[in-house]
Amino acid sequence: MGVVWRARDELLDREVAVKQLRLPDLGPDEGRVARARAMREARNAARLHHPGAIAVFDVVVEDDRPWLVMEYLPARSLAGLLAERGRLEPAEAAGIGAQVAAALAAAHAAGIVHRDVKPSNVLIGHDGTVKLTDFGISRAAGDGTLTDSGMITGTPAYLAPEVARGEQPDTASDVFSLGATLYAATEGRSPYGTSDNSFGLLYRAAAGRVEPPARAGELTGLLTRMLATDRDARPTADQAAALLADPADPRAEAPPAGSPARPRRRWLAPLVAAVVAVLGAGAVAAASLLLPLDGSSGGQASTVTTSPPPPVPTAEAGELVLRHYDLLPEDPRAAYDNLTASYRQSFEDYAAFWGQYDDVRASLAETWQDGTHTWVQVVVTFVRGGVESSGRYLLRVEPDQGRLRIAAAEERP
């Protein structure tokens, strides 16, 4: 939509950055919306006075097109820095994040939601100054919407799950995007992985598929909070700024008082069910990550008296589970057939999840019966990009349609 020029303000004798709005191949209505967005960016940035945000000095309209006159900062973006160095040490990432979080806190206090926090919008000056820029899709309280129907604003790799599902961005969404930006800084990739397919990233975002950080060091606890699927479990921007300034603070890992506890579930859990996203309409239907081990749905049900089938032999159950993981990630179709019909979700999502791993290994820890069920506890090692992570899982095995299948699974401490 635009190009930014380095220029000189002849009246005040200073260097400035000038954003020129370009409207190639846009119809009258689209051009009107683009011009309105540019003016909104100018107004929102102009009302925000903070050393961590790029200032807008003026707007010049020529040939019915606005030009934004902004503060010029000799800098490079965090995206450029990561392209050069791959990733940053946690302490350096925390220092950058603290300054961005402070700017976001000021924006939120002014009633402005940025809506597109990402590495390319974080500028790092030659003197170490950090500033947040590009309020092009930001929205202030009282603004009318300029978003086309069915259109999601933001960059898929850094979107909060609720925004990817088509909900309106809010201050908590900005905090998630900042967490995703810092995740990319320490891990070298976005929390949704690396892909050139925007729809694939949007799908992962809507499902909240964030793999726990492995290289964030002392930032791990805080990043986990900032990337919480439940927006109420995330810190505010102001809290994030304070905690990023001191990542060793034990409060970094604790949710704020009064916030709901977030379930300790990860996308590394086996037999994952995901979110089915209807991207064109922006609608999403959510499925649970793991079915309850007791088979309940959480709601009330009528009482039905049945005779439970006898538990299957533990040796056979253990063999089934090991064979199941031996099939992954190479043969997800055969592994999918090892699940009961009531436990399955979409095969496409199941295959996509396991396809992100290079190898999967499993070893038996324990098997037992409790009178009606047979349980298998297993340690699973996941290999991705040469990095290994492990977890302990409890699976229930039962007869289903003439053979043994896995009916439920749960991650164990």
C-alpha cells in the first residue's frame, strides 16, 4: 500500500520519514478505504506520545492522497536483525520486548490497539533505541471499522488465536503478538512454525498450536503466559513491560490474581484433535485437545446402565500403543485407524500435526487394569529440526469394532 521515503523538513531543518500511499489497481471504494486507513494511522499515532513509538508529525494531502510525515529513526527492524543472526539470546530479546511492551501499554492507555505487532514493525536504532512503528491497521476506541467483511487484520504468523478465529483484536491480542515476536527472536521462527502458506499459518493460529519455547531460558515462563490461548490468562502490556525488565521475577510465571488457571496441555500431546477453520467466512469450530479419560463431555447426560466390556490384556494393549507410535510420522493413516471412532477428529488435521515432526519414538513405562479399563503409560520423544522433546502420556485401550483401539489419552506430569 505504500513506500517510505527518507526526506528533509526544510522549514525545521530535520530529517523525517515520509510514507507515500500508493493505490495501484484499486477501485473507487477500495481507494477510499485505503485513504481512510492512512488518515486513521496518522491520527492514532499522533495521539500517542511515547518514546517507544514512532511519532507522526503531519499529514500532507496531494492529489487526494495523504502523505504521512513521521519521525525518522536510523535503524533496522528486528526482522532484519533476525535474518542476519538467526535468533537472539533471551536477555537481549527481553530488553527489546520491555521497550515495545511499554509503548503498547501507552497505546492501550490511549485506547489504541496496534493489531499488527511483529518483528518487521519493531525498529532498533543504531544507538539501541527500540521503537514500535506502523499503526496502519491500529484501531482506537470510537473508530468505525475499515475492515472488509470476512477479512482478518494482521500477520498470520503472529496473530492471537482469537483474532485468527475472526474475533475483534483487543489489548490482550497485542500482548500475544508481542509474545509471538519475542518467541521468534529467541527460537528463530514464529510460534506457529515456518511456512510460506498464509492459510496454513492462519489455521494453526486459530487452533492455538503454539509449541512450547525451547531456547527462551529465563523468558520461558513469561512467554508461555503471553502466548496463552485464554486471553484472560495473559499479562497486560504494562505487566509484561515490568516482567520483561526483570525476567527472573517469579511473578513472570504466575498468572495475575483472579485470572483463571490455564489447563496444562500442549500440542505435543498424542492423538490431538484440532480446530477446523472455515477461513473464507472467518468462522471456526473448536474441538477439545483431549477427550476426558472418563468419556464425559462436561455436561449433564441421561443415565444409561450397560455392562462394561472386560479389560483387554495389558500385554496386548502395550503392543498396540508401541505399534501406533512406530507408524508415526510416516504413516498417519494407519495410525489414525488405531483410534476409536468416538476419539477421532479430522484426519487432515491429524496428519498435518504429525507431519511437523521428523521422528517419533515411544517406550513403555507401565501397563495396568482397574477392573473395567486397561491403561498404558508411555514416554514419547518427538524430534523436530534436530531438537528432541519428551512427554509422559496415559492412554486407555479398549475393544472397538472387532479390534483393539486407543480410546483416550492424557499428558501426565
